Amino acid sequence: MEKGKVRTFFTYVDERYMLVRAHPAVKIVSLVVLNIIPWIIEAPAPLAFFLASLLLAASLMKAPLSKLRNYLPYLLLVAQAVVLSYVLGSRIPGNVVFIEFPWGCYVTDKTLLYMGSVVLRISSMLVGSTLVFLSLRDTDVVYGLKSLGVPFSAAFAFNLALRFSALFLDDYARVRDAMLLKGAKLDAGNPLERAKLLSRTAVPLMVIAVRRMQDLSFALELKGFPPSGRRTFLYQFQWSRFDAAAFALLTVATAGVVIAKIVSPLLSFPGWPFV
Amino acid sequence: MRAVSVEDLWWRYQASSEWTLKGVDFEVEKGEFVGIVGPSGAGKTTLCLLVAGVLSKSVKGVCKGKVELFGKDALRTSVKQLSEEVAIVLQDADTQFVTMRVLDEVAFPLENFGLSREEILERVSEALEFVGMKGYEWKHPHELSGGQKQRVAIAAALAKRPKLLILDEATSDLDPLGKREVLSVIRKLREGYDVTAVIVDHNTDDLVEFVDRVIVLEGGRVVADGDPRAVFSRIEQLRTIGIRIPQPTELAFRLGAANGELPLTVEEAVKALAPVKDRLRLLDGEVLENPSRSEKLVSFTDVTYVYEDGTVALNGLSLNVWKGEFLAVIGPNGSGKTTMAKLMVSLLKPTSGRVEVMGVDSRALSPTMLFSKVGYVFQNPDYQLVCDTVYDEVAFPLRQLGVDEKVVKERVQWALVSVGLNGLEETPPFFLSKGERQRLALASVLAVKPQLLIIDEPTTGQDERNSRRIAELLVQLNKSGVTIVVITHDLRLVSEYAERVVVLNNGRLVTAGSTRKVFTEHLETLASIGLEPPPVARLMKELVGRPALTVKEVVLCERA
């Protein structure tokens, strides 16, 4: 593989971060819960509280928060897209109308508030997922999913997808370079033309992927996959007190949020759904 | 005892009207090491996959005949049952790495077979020890070199304790050091492991060192099968088929100097040619770098390139590429060759120092500004083929330049004739063979008539005929005025065709000079970074004290 161009989903932060030492199932459940809760909460203040709690908990668990900086550009990009789409394309009724566009869309005080909610929701999901991903080891996906009842073959296929998506990204970078070297102006000019040119990368990517998959299927079959009988698992993960506590906390938090959403307006956005 | 028995084996892929294998017959005895050679498309990989019992169950096709593996019908027995007896190591090390740790990779098949944890750990440790990868258990695939990955693949195969090990071009994609690492494992296997092996390789110089027998496949048929010495004595036949002859054999044959049996290895050739040692001469008038080359096409001045992850790929590199030269850039994996090439086409910008392409600072250039002047052909042509037909593929860069369609047609025809693909204009690129796809990628670059052509590993994984065809095409282009820069591990190609060599290691320039000078005066330096000149160079160094670059330049004088 080419020097300095390695892509992997795993960051391998050290074990001072408590979540790294957690049972794989806890990590997988955390990932799910931290993405569900922000979807349930709609109001900006509780979302801000949730995000702050998340960061505080991560800090207490000695998470390497500085690593979040790497994801900040993506977050800003998404935030920009959210702001633009709500400013230019929404009709949320509110008390004060700030701008009204000729195409019938307008920006009110509620638009700004709702926009803030959406940005906070996405930020919470991104931060939560990143904090869990930072703790993931390559064996966690398979063992975590398996201990949650997912069949081994399916869990392994998911892990394999992670492994091969890294190779796919390398392939994409190479095909893109090759296109540039054939004079394809992928970075400038008419966006439609660029999209058309970029769509051509699908041809080699597909062919390379199909060839790779065929070799992979031969390799896997000769490695006895999928296992037909009893399979041994090299690693054995024990549940610790931390795992039990984390599991309980995640369950209580999810249940609490669901109940609060049903019984009280606290987590709902005032006026939602807009009519 | 018979390990493999193949009887009248025929195979046709469903999508094809041609039979890939046409009545193949052979047997392999237990403990035998058998080499399979043949040009690209001869059916070597198909044969290996059928012997392993995997192809007929995974891919749609028509199969006739019989394959027995240690008495079991390999075409009908389940892969699960066969997989405990046969292991295969393929060419692409990355594809075979199905987990993310060395330990997990070697343990994976054993876990699937349901062995106890204790036994798994014992076998993993033993296999890693055998291939010299002990201590690498927790390494991720991206932390390993190509040779190390293939050694892990062999360890994963050996951990199963298979009766048959198939190595299908397992060293083709490796640099010389990686190749040597894997070959030393095969040597060890032969010496002290109870296994039968089938080894497919284009590099016959290496193959003859390990095999008891060689089978030659051509067009899906066995055309020769026997002792390596007997098979490689049929030099004219093998040349016609397009099989690389081991250099010591070729030299002894050319000189007519071996009494009786032709030598296969350097050591054998030293003995065989010893009686005529005093009459051996080298036609090697010192070829210096062409002094008329004074126009710089590309210049590197104290160039350093550091990747985002901190890897220093080039470190203070200073050198020039002269107009009209045929330059080879060699060095082990990770030495900075590809980074150097990418700086020349402006895909990368130097971290420090200055790269000038045709007098312009590369920081002010982009690949799309340069592509009509500097062409780049990738090692794997598949990354470069993005159109539906051969014609459109070659026309693509011309159309990007806005060239008139009439001129496009002329240029496409010229480029296709140059690479020998005329007549295939309407064929979809991915229907071509690998050698043809490589030539198509070259044609699409040639169509814009670049002044400088950079070509990355043009002969890797190619058979002898395709390698020669590409090399000779490059020579022709060079003679017509195109400057050629070849990045390669193939030192046989370098010694036969390159005018000048640049040697890189760890991002630094080790040496540069005329090919003869580098291969004559810097043999130890090359060896120290894992680069081994072709066998004829070592052979003549041993016999007459001076290395030869090619077989052709060694002559036998009349006795005084």
C-alpha cells in the first residue's frame, strides 16, 4: 500500500479512555443509544444539555477530546448546509419575520430556533458516534454484534465491509488521480459537467470491486467461512462492573427520554409540527 | 502416494464461448513441489482454483473431467471438507487479509474449524515462527510491507496444516526484498515441512530453485511436463509461447558451452561454464550517459515530501530528468519512487524544495495543465479505464483538450496502431486481457503525444511476451523523442533497456548514473537495499569479475 495514504476506521486510542476497556456490546449499544436520543429530543435547550452531558461524561471517562477537532470541519460543513437550507427554503411560522424571499420562503424567530435544534442534534450524533468510534477496536464490531445476538456471519460481513471500504477509498483516490491525469477537470468548471465526469469513476471502481470480491470469496471459502459447525472464538470478553453500570445508564437514559417525550412537552419543539 | 490427479479437465466460464482449460492431464505426488508456468490467459489460476475445489462451486461454468485431491473428488466434495486439506495464497495480499490483525488473520480459519483456543494459539505461534513473523501478532495490515503480508498469508495457510499448498503468483506484486522474504519461506517449506506444493510464477529464475517438476500451460493445454532441466531445454518452444527462460540456461544455450545438461541456476552455470571461463568476453563498451542531454525536463531541488500522517516519503531529493533519456527509477517499496512520479505530474506539491516541470515551478501547475505534456501510466491499468469502448478511452484525453473530432480519429488510430490494439475500437476495455488493458492505458496517454512519459511497473504481473512488447514499445517511443521514466522493480527490464538509473531508498537518492555504471560499480549498495541485479550479472561477476547487463552481450571467443 502506498506510503502515508492509509485509511482505517480505527484510531486505536490508548486504554486510559475507559470506554476502550468496555465490553464490545456496551460500545455497540452506546453507538445506537447516542444516535437515538438526539432524534427523540426536539427542543434546543434539552439538546444542548444532552450535548454538554455527553462531553462531560466523555471527559470523566478520559476520552481524548482533542481528537474531536479532526471532525470539526465536517460538522461545520453540515451546519452550513442546515443553515442554508432553513434560511432559503423554509416556511416556519413565528412571531417575528426577519427576511421574506420572493419564492415564498421566510425566516422567523422560530426558524432560527429550529435551525439551532437541528444543528445541535447533528452535533450530538456526530460527537456521540465519534466518542464511541474512538474506543472501538477491530474485534469489537464482530464480538459486540455477536453478543447482541447478531449471527457471526452477518457480524463478520459487517466488519469485512469496514475493512474493504478503506480499500475502496484508496481505489477511489487512485481512479480520481487517473482522471485528473487524463485532463478531466474535476475541481473546476460547470458542476453538471463535473458530476458527469465524476460518474465515470463508477466504471473502474465497480470492476475492481467485483474482481476483489471474487478473490475474497475464494479466500474466505478456503478459510472455512462461513463456519458450518461449532466455531471457536479466540477472544473472551468478561462483563465488568463498569459495563453493567454503563448498560444500566444507557437503558435508563433511553427510557427516561422516551417517557419524558410522551408525558411532558419539555423535550418537544414548541409549535411542532408546523402548519 | 498421489496428492493431485487431474484427468482430461475442461473448463469454460459461463460468460465465455471459449474453453479456458482444454483436456488438462497431470499428477502431483505427495511431497512434490510443482511449478506451473504459462503466458497470461493460459488458464493457470483457473486450474489452481479447480484443484482447490473452489471454482466449480462458486463460479458458473461448464466443467468436464476429473480432479482428485488425496483421493477425494475435488469437483464434488464440499469446499468446507477440502479447505482443511488445501490452502491457497493469491497474488493480491490485501484482498486475502480478511481481518485486521496478524494474529486474527492466522487464527481465523482455525476458529472456523472449531479448534480449541489452546490449539489455535499454539498453531498460530508455530506458523508465525515458521514464516519469521513472530512479534508481529498485533500489527494491522497497513503496518506491513507486501512481503510481510504474503508471509502472513502463508502462515494462515500453514496453520491449517494443509496437505497441499497452492501459491498462485504469490510474489508477483512484491518488490525484490518482499520477493526474497517469501522465497526464503518457500525454501524452508521445501526443506522441513511435510507439504505438497503447486507454485505458479512468471519468474522462472526463482521458480527453478524450488520445484521438482515444471508444467507448461498454453491456451488451456499442458504443452510440457517434466523435470525443470528437461522442460527449460526446450528453449525455442518456450520462447515462442512467451515464457521467460532462466538466464543461466539461456546463456549456456546461446554460447553452446554447456556439455550435456543445461544449467538452471547461477551456481550450476558457474560450474558448467568454468571450462570456457577464459574465453568469455563482454561486449560492454562503457556506455556513458548521453552527453548531448543538456535540456532539463524536470528538476528536483532539495525536495522533501511529507504525507499528512507524518511519513517522510522524500527527503532532500535533488536530481534532473533530461530530455530524450530513458530513465529507470528503482528502489524498494516505500523508497519514494511513486511520490517522486506524482510530484512530476503535479498530483502532489513538495513540502519543501522545488520541483520544476519544463521550467515551471510545479506549485503553479496542476495535473490537468500538465497532462498533454507529461503522461502517467499506472501500474494497474484498471484505475485508468473509464469509458465504454477502446476508441472512447483513447479519445477521452483528446476530447478534454477540445481537439477537433477529425484529429481525434487520426490520433486514436495512431495510438492504437502503436500499441497493437487496432481493430478493437468498439470493444469494451474490461473485455480485454490484462496485457491489452495495460497497452490501452498506454495508448490513451500516448494519444496526446506527451513529451515525457512516466510508467509505473509496466511489467509487473505480465508474462514474458507482454513484458517484452511493452519494453520494446517504450524503446520505440524513446527513439521517436519521448522521454521515458520507468518506475520498476524489474531489474532485468532496467538492465536491458534503460540508459540511466536512479536508485532511491527511504526517500533519499542512493546513486544515479548510467545503467552499466550503477550495475557494475554499485552491486553491494544495491544488494544492501534488497535490489538484486539479474542472474546474468551475478554469473558474469563470478566468472569474469565483471557483471554483464544482458545475456546478449556475453560472447565466447575462439581459443587463442
